[in-house]
Amino acid sequence: MAKRGEKAVTLYEDKAVLPDGSILQLRILRVPEPVKGSAHTLRYSLFYGRPGERIVGYDNERPKGDHKHVRGKESPYVFTTPEQLVADFLADVRAAMAEETGL
């Protein structure tokens, strides 16, 4: 149970603009209570894309809970750990980059 006045705590936050102009941004917070739709106490937003274009995104906005977006398709995401979340996101980013470059 959350204590009165508890606030979100930033666990990880980073943003990089890659040489091709794409953006990689990760933000993970510990929150006092689970976000509606999620069973854990993390709130996160992971983004890869360009201004105005999300290529890969993982988030757990209310009330959808844990889900991901890959090239305009949204699907549920099964959250296990923050480390696995980041690994899965980066795997999707690498796949999207390979698709774009044809490698």
C-alpha cells in the first residue's frame, strides 16, 4: 500500500539522437501503486522513432496496461522485469533498424 505523499521515483531516463536523426528515449519510474491495467509498480515509456513517427514504443498507459507498438501495430506486452523490458524493446529496435537499412 502506498504511503500518503509518496511520489514517483525515476529509475532510468536517457535520450539519444542517433546519426540518422532517429530518437531513442527510455524512461522508467517506480510509482507508489500499479498503473491501472498493470500488476507491477513501474511506469515506463520507451520510444524509438523520428519526430512525429513512432517506429517502436513500449508503454503502460492507463487503462491499457503493458503493451507495445511496432510500426503502427499495437499488441499486449507481458512484463516480467525491467531488464527484460529493455532487452525486448532494444531487440525490436534492432529489428526495425535492420528492416530500414535492409541488413
